[in-house]
Amino acid sequence: MIMSQKRFEEYFAKVVLESCFPDKFVDLQISDKPDLRYKSEIGIEVTNCMPKRVGEAFNLWHKVAKQGEQTSPRIIERLDQLKEVEHYGRGLVWQQGTYTNNIDDSPIKHFLNAVEKKVERLNSGNADYSEMQSYELFVNSFIFIPHYQVG
């Protein structure tokens, strides 16, 4: 992930948290280890749960949109290899799969994997994160979670 994308995710998380939970999150500061902080009280790590191949496909599609007919054949070839993202009309769709009772076969696995990876990193012996009173995790997710009406 390029640095500007990482900062975008941190600013996005800051705006969402301060807007949705103004009693808890006030004047969050962008930093590193943790990504966001409120004084020495609350540290927030920010991540997303989009698989690398999906992120790569979105980035390549954006290059195609910018370059048009000038797009390198290698980019088109790589997009053909990456089946996760498809172009529909004016938009891109991440083909996430179908929800099943088996988490490993369900789109929610991407969210759980992102949480597991970040928690492992936070708890590693050489993590070098600042001491905070509490740590929180913000996971940005593009996973579609269907909702069904009962009745």
C-alpha cells in the first residue's frame, strides 16, 4: 500500500470516529504506532480488509480509466488474471463470493483475517507501539453484508 493511501485511510477513520462518536473521540491526531491517538489515553490502529489481489485489481482498473487506449497490454493481461474485480457500466464490482455457514468460504473471512493480522502485529514482541491506556481497532471494509427482512 502506498503511503498516500495509508494516510487517506487514517484521515477517513478520524472523520468517521469523530463524527459518529463525538463523546468518545475528540481531536484525534494522525500518528504512527498507533495510527490515531487521543493524548496518551486512546490509541487506534487503522486497517482495511481488502485482499491484496483485490486492491491491485482496483488500482489497475483506475490506471485503465486514466490511460484509456494508451494502457499497457501488460496491465490488461494482469487484469485478466485477477478475476476479483469486474467492470460494470461505470463502476467496479468486487466479486466477493456467497455467504455460507463456513467462514472460510464466506466473504466475512477477509474481515476476520484483517483483525487477526493486526492483533498479531500489535501483540508481537518487536511491535514498538506507544503505551496507551487503551487500544482500539478501526477496520475499513468494502464487504457487502446482506440484510434480510423477516416477516
